[in-house]
Amino acid sequence: MLISLVKIAVLLQLLMPDAEVATLDGSRFVGTLKSIDQQQVVLEATGGKAVNVPLADALELTLAADAAVAGSGQTLRVVLADKSSIPVDKISSDATDVRSVSELLGTLNFARSAVRAALLQPMNPDWVLQWDAYLQRSNEKDMLIVQKKDGVGLDFLSGVVGSVSAESVAFLFDGNEIPVPRPRVVGVVFADVKNSAQRSSTPLSLQLMDGSILSGSSVTMSDSMFQVESGWGQRLQIPVSAVLSVDFSSGRLNYLSDLQPILEQYAGLDPDGKEWGPLFDEDRGSRTGLSSQWRMSRDRFPNSGRPPLTLRGRRYQKGLCIFPSATIEYALDGKYSSLKAVLGVDDDVAFNQQKGAPDTAVELKILVDGESVFQKLIGAREAPIPLDLNLKGANTLTIVVDFGDGSSMCDYLDLADAKLVVDTTQK
């Protein structure tokens, strides 16, 4: 008999998980989470000693750090303009509000202007990339996302969505209101209203065990429960055991996957003389057309349905996946104090090797202002490697991913959770 996520959370409430708080200066504090208020995070370290970490210094609170994100069993999803993304059981809407029910969070009510999209059917893995592309559009009208007639992908119609019920989606198209049967609708991407109030940056986000990402304006914790003021204005109560992490980093760091490189160069997909090389000779230097899937990928593995970056079972919401031979350069302009990341070959390919064969490897080089500061061969099955590089005063960061062992086998290198920490000593 399956136990719901809520019941699991309730059963585990008394088991206060170990916690780690990372701070702006690179320090890490480990202990049992006792409380969070408006000023500090309080841990109980070994021997019962209290550790107080000011919120102003905190970057991230991690709970159950080794746990992978659990599947919720919920197949629908609400995506908000503030980047919140919540798996739910039910979705309905009218002209002003969107209503949903989450197994973990309960009944959720959103102003429709706060909602970017509603996924109304289970997502075919082959359609994830198309769905993400629709979410990135700047659309002046609502988009009704449907399956193509030949069943090989997604298509859309532009119009106005009046309401969503269990039976149908009321859709105004070319001046006519059409009740579209809900089973025919994959999802709705609402008009991009560019509402600055809804899109304003929230200072924190939470990652939950059911796969939710919640943006919030404040968070406190006591008596084994988090109290969260959500980005859409609803106060939520969440068991501590259901929270994987709290990110306090808004304005304090920038993820590499959110930044535009000043240089992005590719020089082939196989070492000279190897069998793949001639297949891409015409594509060298651009990786367009045939080999477009081999470009640097942001926040997702570049094929197989675009799954999250994953290293030894742990999924990462942010990061880069880079296939050799690639050179990526970023402008730093002296703004950052450090680069932090977790390095490794993505689980999607790490173990796809011939039994008994030596571990394949990919090479990573990192240069700061043209000088090499890190170089390592990273084995495909090697445990994830933490990276923490000093960047104080640096102007450029160059990442070079190359063939480490004369072969391109399994060379999908993840720079998971790769982030530049802002140098707060600079004025």
C-alpha cells in the first residue's frame, strides 16, 4: 500500500534532519536544525553547542543532502512567473484565478497574472524540450498547447483561455469561443503580461522532496515546520522532512547557466583520427545542424528527454553539461569572490561502459585571466568532486573541456550547481 508524501512527512517530523549551512565567505556549518527566524539559522552542533548563522551571511541551507528528489506521483504542474514550479493533482481556472491541489502543500490559489503555465497532462519525455521552449516565448496571447495530429510533437494555437474545468478548456479563437475537450489539451501557456510586480525577484527559494521549487519572500522554522510566505502571497506550512534545501542566494551569486558567455567555441566531437571525427568535419567550430545536440547544455542533460543534471543519484536544478572539445569564457569584471561547483560525468552516461574496460575520463581545465588554476582528468565513474576557486579581482573565467584519454566515450561533464559568488567587499 502506497503511503502519501504528506503521511511520510508527518511520520518523519520528529526526526530532525542533519543540516548544513553554506555562507558567503565559504564557511560551512553542520548540525541539527533547531530554528530559523528573521535574523538567523540556529543549528545544534556536536555536544549540544548552538551555532547561530546570520541570514545576511547565509547562501544555502541543505537538508538530507544525499537524497535525490522523490517522484510525487502527481502528473500535472503549475509554473509561475516567479519561477516557482509545483506538481499538483488538480488544476482549474477562471478569468482571474487559478486553483490547484498539491498532495504536499494542500489547496493552492494563484492570481492568474502570477501563473506562467499549467501542464494539464502527463508530460511525454520527448516533448520536454518543446514545452520548455514555449515557456521561454514572449507571447502576447495565451497559447493552447496540443499534440500534433501525427503524434510526434507539440503544436499551439494563439487566443484567449477563458477558463479551465475538469471537462474542457474555454478558448476564444478568431472571435469564436470553443470548448476544447480537456483530454486534447497538453497545457496552457498564459500571455506574458510582463507584470513587474509578479516578476520581481524573491529573496529565497525552496526545493521540496516532491520536486517542487517554491519562490518566497520569507521563511521561518520552528516545531519541525517551515512557515513560508510564498512569492504569490499565500502562507504555507511545510514539514521539515519534506524540504531538501533553502536557497538564500538571490543577489548574492549568479549561476553560470544564467549568464551569457563572451566566447563559446567548439573544435570537434572526437579526437583526431577517431571514427566519429569525419562525421562532423563540416560542423567543426559551429556545432549546428547535425550536431546541435552537442552544444553546451544549461540546467539539463542534452538528450534523452532533457532530464535534470544528475551525479550519483543526486539531481541538480542548475549547472552546465559540456561535451568536448569546448572552450567557454565569461566576463567577471572583478565582481566575484569565488566559483563553486560539483564536478563529474553525468549519471545518464557515466556507467555506459564496456564491462571490465578501464574507466574513461574527460579533462577539465579552468583559467583565470589566462592563467591555469585548475586541471584534472575526471573519471566517468568517479565520485563527484567539489570545486571552490578564488576569483577575487579576476576579470575573465575560461572553462576548457577536452578529451582526457584519447576518446570521447562518456565525456559529458557536469559542472553542477556552478555559481559565481558576489564579492560583497567591492563597493
